[in-house]
Amino acid sequence: MYILRQISKIIASQLTKFPVLAVTGPRQSGKTTLLKELFKDYRYISLEDPDIRAFAIDDPVGFLNEYSARVIFDEVQRVPELFSYIQSRVDASGQMGQFILSGSQNFHLLKSITQTLAGRVALFKLLPLDFSELKAQSLLDASYTRTLFRGFYPAIFDRDIDPVIFYANYVQTYIEKDVTELLNIKDLRVFRTFLGLCASRSGQLLNISTLANECNISQPTAKAWLSILESSYIVFFLQPYHQNFNKRLVKSSKFYFYDSGLLSYLLGIRTSAELSDNRLKGHLFENMIVAEFQKQSYHLYLHREYYFWQDSNANEVDILLKTSRGYDIYEIKATETIKPSLFEKMNYFEALAKPAIVNKTLIYGGIEDQKRSKYNILSWDNISEQN
């Protein structure tokens, strides 16, 4: 079953405008399937294949003579030496859409692109499925607990894989594989502990010192491991918004997991029913919604910069988007009951931000949208419709 991805039209529209297109994203997010479906007349070459990779490394000129145009190079970060040769080829030919690159290691891929292909490449990020993509195929569950537990990786839907089985294998075959390839980790048990500690802190202010101490590793090691998780599209960071408003503001970032199913697995949750009384249900719900904002921004090519806002007295806004007129702010609550207290933090921020216009939206776990005079109230499964 092929699930149409929102980013498909945008990628296709740039084929005549750039000599190189590059699609990054986590492993198993559907990059290969998307590119094969979108560019059926292109040859597909995977640089994970050791024989093909050896050809590209040992004889890059001969390799590009063999695969000179209208070709997809998958996992291209495996052969960083190839980028300079690709640059020479596209500069000489002037051909648009000559090469399509795909990779799951953001750090290596972006480094190679910025050094050699700047101005020649259109870069896209394909993340796990978003709400709109699942809705279009009638695959979005009516229950947010079942939705966030199942997660959003295409294989789970395509092959009807039990989420626990999928994520157990995902951690072992992809996350640990990438980390051990990039870093010299002598004891994977320590890294697994670190991964679990990160999961328990999702949506919280990042404290590297505490994280390192609890895992019995150094702060530089903790930073390096977090960097790898970020570059592998496992976690992302939300930065604090620093407009003063005459208040002392927090300076630490927050981090979230791109996929709530993976997060649930790392927290030891093995059935969706366990979420009903789980003390972390609200954090998991918030993580899913914040990740959905990120996915929509990338998949629709919106290039939005989302922030959170928090002062030293713990007054906060979960998501903040600066607009030309003021701010769009969002409060995220897993509750299915709307109470006046849910609006207090947004009202507090609005008073500080005057005379800027502040659009206030509550995203909650219920099923009915409401348009009030001072607020928008959105059901969790309708947030994609705002874009």
C-alpha cells in the first residue's frame, strides 16, 4: 500500500529548477518508496550495497560515467567523496534534475551539501507520516491514545506490524547501528539507558549536566549522543523565544521525539490501554502534537520556525509562531473537557505581548472544534487543517 506523501508535489515541482534534489529523513520514513514512485523513469542505486559503494569510492569518475544522469543515489552519505564529482558534473552539464540524492544521516549529508552543492540543490525532509496523510487513506485512528501508541512509520501501516515488534527492531537495527557507526560506543547498555532517560525527559527543558550524571557519562559524551539522535531524526529541539516583555526567560531548549510510537516504546508502554492512567500521558500527547507541527512544516515546505515561551515563574506557551502582525500561540492539553483554566497561560502571554496581536488556540484531546470570540479550540486530529 502506497500512502501519498504531501511533499511529493513540492519535490516534483523543483525538478526543473535545480540540478540536484536531496531528500533526508529518518530511516524507514518512506524516502525510497516516495522517490521510486515519484521518479519511475530514474535509475535507483543504493550505496548501502557494498559492491556499488566500493565502485563509487574506488572509481568515482567511472561510477558517474555509468550513472551520469536521471539517477537516484540512496544513502549517498555513505560516499561523501562523491559530492565534489557530482558538483563538477552538474556545473558542466547545466541539466536540471540530473541527480536525486537520499540519505538518513542528516549530519553527514548536510555537511557535504553545504560544502560542495550549495546553490545547486533543493533540500527536503521526509518525516514519518503526518495526520493529513493518514486521514487521506482513512488510517488515522479516532482515539489519540491508540494513534500516539501506534506511531507514524509507514511500515506499521503498510505491513500491519505490531508497534512493539516494529520499534524493538527499529531501536536495534537502526538507532543503535547508526550510533555505533558514528561514535565509538563500547557499551551499548549505557547508550540504551541514555535513550530511555531522554524519553522520560521529552518536552522538558534540556539539562545536559543532569542527563549525563544520571547516565554516568561525561557532558561532552551526552552532547555527542544527543547530536547523533538529532542528526538521525530521532529527536528535535524547540528553542525558547527570547522577546523580553520585561520578564526573566529560560534559555534552555526543549527536545521532543519525532515519533510518539517510538517514544511510547522507550517509556516501556506496551499497549495503548496502558496510556489511559499513565502519568506521562499528557507529555506524550504534547510530544505528538509538537511533532505534528514540525512534520506539517517540512512536508508542506512552509519553513516555519516554532518556539516555546517560558519565564522564570514557569508561565509558558507550548508553541509560539511569530507572525508579521504578532503571535500565534498554542496550548496543548490531553484533556477531553474544556475548562476556563486551560486559557490562563495564553491570556497571561497576551497581556505581556500587548499591543501585538495574539491569536490563541487550544489543542485538546476532545473531538469537537469550537470558534470562540477570543480563542480557537481544535480537536487534536484537526490541527493539520489550520495550515
